[in-house]
Amino acid sequence: MIDRSELASRAQALSGVRVLCLGDAMLDRYVYGTVERVSPEAPIPVLRIERERAMLGGAGNVVRNLAALGAVARFQAVIGDDAAGREIAALLAAEKGMKPALIVERGRASGIKTRFVAATQQLLRTDQESVKPIDAASEATLIAGAKAALSDADVVVLSDYGKGVLTDRVLREVIEAARAGKRPVVVDPKGFDYGRYRGADLVTPNRAELAAATRLPVGTEAEIVTAAQRLIESCGFGAVLVTRGADGMTLVTTAGAVDHLAAEAREVFDVSGAGDTVVAGVAAGLAAGLSLVDAARLANVAAGIVVAKAGTAVAHASEIFTALHAQELLSHETKIVTLREALDRVETWRRHGLKIGFTNGCFDLLHPGHVSLLAQARGACDRLVVGLNSDASVTRLKGANRPVQHDSERAVVLASLATVDLVVIFAEDTPLALIETLRPDVLVKGADYTVDRVVGADFVQSYGGRVLLAQLKPGQSTTATLARLGR
């Protein structure tokens, strides 16, 4: 077992590992709003819808997590010839590092899970889905595609949500082919009959699934180990990784080794999709050459990250690195994030009822005027996100001799300020894409602007947000400072 520092380094080296994933692709749709009254028609809350968000669910969330870790994910699934299927295909196409091979089956309904959320409370979930087995033609195509893709994969993941894609024949033939090709097989199982996954190298049931599959008690660590050993003996598995929620994980292998991994989460906000994160983390770790126990440790850290986020979330390699080095890193090093990472943080803050502020600029040679603007912006919200123009963007806006400092240097300076909670570097000339993605409650610019000239003002005001024009310190600007220096 390697130490946390080495594991952190290995987490950053997951880029390019190759994972083949088969399973049930679904669409996770979130409908957010507020509840201010009870319906006069029935004793139920009335949700005033404010926004919607759709993302990959089911096995699609496994490959989302793989992509977040930097893996190259080959994804094979069956979808319906319907609007949801087309949306799933579009979301997959937008994921970096994804190589989807979707089979469209006429007459089949693509799975949709819709969650209605008011503030931090999920009110209702609705499911639209088909659970019938895929037809013979889809089955044959899926098996042939999987066998062809094995030569370009380091690990195989079978993500079974019980929606009919992973039939007995698909499981049998893919596992046999993977074993023949010496490719490890990781299974996220479903149902009671784990004999369907016979020969898999690792299965990852949660505590309740383990109890249902073995009909044994799982209340204590000893009972969990006994039940896992029963699965190994009866189904020929190489190992069983039992996820135990707030109690962490337990790994049991054929060699009799047992490892209990304490939970890494500091807070649990939403457990949606955490099992997908575990499967992705283990698979990516194994593909990168980690031992099974170290791959499980990496997955455990990743799971601790996603349960602290809102909705069906992912853990990025950079976040795992940070979590493993939590006591060693300076706070500013964790503030510089990508837009996707920023969206995850913002969604989590919103679930805590926090108000999100946003401002942007070049911030080239930070001066007292910048500091004052940022302080005013932070005073108007609970968390402040700063959009920072990239070097190329600054050059287009300010001229060939700018910026004075590179964007990475400007980002570190901004992130060192207590008033700044996140820094996102953007390459466009305006921050409109950031604003539309993050949907801040407060948009802040300097008082040298008027509201009608503030980029994104109309958008923010359209959903009830406000625009703040911060007071400026006279005579403070980077241009003036450079002029005094003779530049």
C-alpha cells in the first residue's frame, strides 16, 4: 500500500488510461425551484420552477466520472429512438475523452430520472424507463462491439442498473472475452443473482445489495466480511468491494485479505451517483497500474468528494489530488478551478443556501482599486467567483504589450485574497459563458460601467439576480501604473 502523497501523484497520472464500459445509459434531469405555498387543489407544495439541468445518468455517469479523471472511456450502450436518447447522445459527444458507441433500438424508451428540488430538499423523483431485455439484434451488436474494443482497453466496467442492457448472454460473453484477453472486469451489480457476473475480478455492491444477494446479516464489519467471502466462493469473484456509506468501504479478496477503508467525506450532501464514482475510480486506478487496495483507496477519496456536491456529480483528478494533500496545500491552490469544477462548487454552495457573487477582469498588476472592488463584491454575497481573462484574451483587449503577468500568476495572486473564493480563467473576450453557466445571484462591475453596459446583466436580472456597480478608487488602474513605470 503506497502512502497518500504517492497516491496523490498517481491520481494526477490517470490521464489517458483506457476503460471500456458497458451498461444502462440514462438521463438525469434536475428541476430546481422554490416552494412558497401549498396547492389549493391538494395538500402538496407548489414548486415554482426556476431552472433545469440535464446530465448523464446510470452507466453514463460512470463514464462522466472516468472522463473527469482524465481516462479515455469507450462507452457501449443501447438507447431508444426518442428525444431522451438523442439528448444522451449529445451529452456523450460533449464529454472530453469519451468514445461512445450507442446502439439505437426502435421502440425502446430511453431512461429518464427527473428530480424536483426546492432549495436543499428533493421533493419528488419520477422515472421513465424500459426494463425489458434488449432485442437479439442489439444484443449481438453490443457483444461484437465489446469484443472488438477489448484490444484498446486496459479495464472493463459493467455498470448494471437492471434496465435490460446487460443480459445474461452479454455478461457471459463479455466477461469470458475479457478474461481471455487478460483484462480485469469490474462490475457494479444489480438484483439478487450475482451468479450472472461469474468470473468478474471485482464486484462493488453496497451494504444493502450485499445483504440481498447473500441473505446474510451485514450489520457489523465481521458480518460484511463473511457475506463478501460467501459471494467470492459461490460466484468465483476475484474480490468484493462493499461500499458502506458513512462507514467507508470494505475490500475482501480471494487471498483472504481484508481492508476496511474509513470514509473520506467531511460532509454528506447528496449520495446520488456515488456508486458510479467508486466504480470509475477503481477502474481508472487499476488501468493506471495501481494495486486493488490502492485503487479502492483512490475510489474512496473520489466518493468522499462527490457526496459533498449537489446532484449527480463527478470527482476530478485535481480534486482527488487536493483531498489527498489537504493538510499540505495552501488554500489558494485549491481556488483556481475549471468552469466545470466551479459549477460543482457553486451547486454545493447553493444547496447550503449561500448567495453566489461573480465579477471579472484582467487583474493585471493587482492594485488597491482591484482590492476595493473585490471587497465590495464579497460583501454583497456569501461566495465570490472571479472570472479572469486569459493571456490571449488580455492581448486582444489591451494590446500586444499586455498582460504584464501570465494568467497563472494573476490567478495565484487573486486566489491568495480572502475575499476571493474561486478563480476561473476564461479565453473569450467576455465572461458571458461563465455567467450563463454559473447563474450568479449578484453580478459585480465597477461604477465606471452603467448597468446596460455590463455583460450578462440582462441575463442575471431575468431570473431575479441583481447587478452591483462597485465604487472605484480614483486614479487606480494598471494602465496608469505602467505609464508611471514608463511602459
